[in-house]
Amino acid sequence: MRNALEKIGDQVLYLLEMAGRMGLFLLTCLKCVLLPPYKMRPVLSQIQFIGARSIFVILFTGAFTGMVLGLQGYYTLRKFGSEGLLGSAVALSLIRELGPVLTALMVIGRAGSAITAEIGIMRNSEQIDALECMAIDPCTYLMKPKFVAAILSIPLLTAIFDVVGIWGGWLVGVQLLGVNDGAYFQGMYASVIWKDIEMGLVKSLVFALLVVWIASARGYFLHLEREGGFGAEGVSRTTTRAVVMASVTVLVWDYLISAIML
């Protein structure tokens, strides 16, 4: 019994220590983002990596998400004779919920995992220690461009996702299932208000910060992981944990933001 309590207490202390460490890491990175110097080349490079290279998967996912919403929404609304509300259902579902969440999850899988692996390998091979020995702040040199690029890129990717998804719903609902074209867009125009767009924008900004924070922090503190902190296996395990942790955190914050803003 005593050994079990010791293990539980030890695990709780470890989790509290990790939470505090990651919180201080976030504050340090945000301070670096707000303070000069501002170098555009590293930021543009990260925008290309996080944003531009994610456009294809966002287009693909957004199109088929909108098509599924159009298909399912049509057969649901047809039971109540309300097929004309299909545009409203598709647009509100995408703008308020699915657009920000699915965009964040796609970016986590494509770019977040790579960020964790990159920083983890740099920690593993002592490149971060070498930067500190040369009096170069790792947060300013490594994290600042990633934070700025993510905060700029993910809201734009969310907007692209929403637009493509709406046209995907139009393709299925109007072109394949025969919903009136004018009713589709008029219903969308009448139902979508600024509060809906504001909710999607706030979610995308919060998710961007969460994604880049968790991905960067887990790689940065690779050497403090309890299980397999070094070597290729340690990097792979840390990357997996970062993806899972970021995905779950996005879903939790999606509910919290919805509960606050509704």
C-alpha cells in the first residue's frame, strides 16, 4: 500500500513539475514573440512549412467534410421538409466547429509532429545546448518563428477550409441532390452572423497557440522525459505523446470556448 501511494505521489509531482515547466516555457516564448528583433526570413520559412505545405491536405479534407455535411444534412432535413436550410446547416457547422477543429487536427498531424521531432532531435544531439553555449537564446532563435508562423497560418487555413467545405456542401446538395441554389446561399446569408465568424476566429487562434506550444515544448524537454528520453525511440515516443496531447487539448478547448461564447 505504501509503495502504491509513493508511486501515485511521485507521478502527481512529475505531472505538476511538467505542467509548471511547460507554462513557464509558454510565457518565455510569448515574451520572445513580443520583443524585438524581428527577422522575416525565418518566419516566412516557417509559414511555408506550416501553412503553404498544409494547403493540399486542408483543401482535400475541407472538400470532403463539406460534401459529407451536405449529404447527411440533406437526408436529415428532408424528414422535416426543410431542405432549404441546408446552406445554413453546412455553413454554421463548418464556421463554428468543424473548420477550426479539423484544421488544427490536420496541422497537428502534418506539421506539429514534425516540429516535435525536429526540436527533439536537436535536443538529443545537443544542438540546443550548443546554442546556449554560444549565448544564443533557443526561444528567440527556434521557437519565435514557429509561434508567429502558426498564429498567422492556422486562422488562414481555417478560412480556406470553411470556404472549400461550403462549396463541397453546395456541390452535393445543389448539383447532386437538387436543393435550390438560391435557397442554399440565401439561408446561409440569413443565418451566419458575425458572432459565428468571431467564434471560429477565436478558436483558430487559440488552437494555433496550443498546437505550436505543445509540439515545441515536448520536443524541447525531451531530455526530461521519464520513459525513453534519448535516442530514436525517445524521439518517436515523445512525438507520439505530443500529437495525442495536442489533439486532446484542442478538443477540450473547443468545448470550453463554445461554452463561454455561446
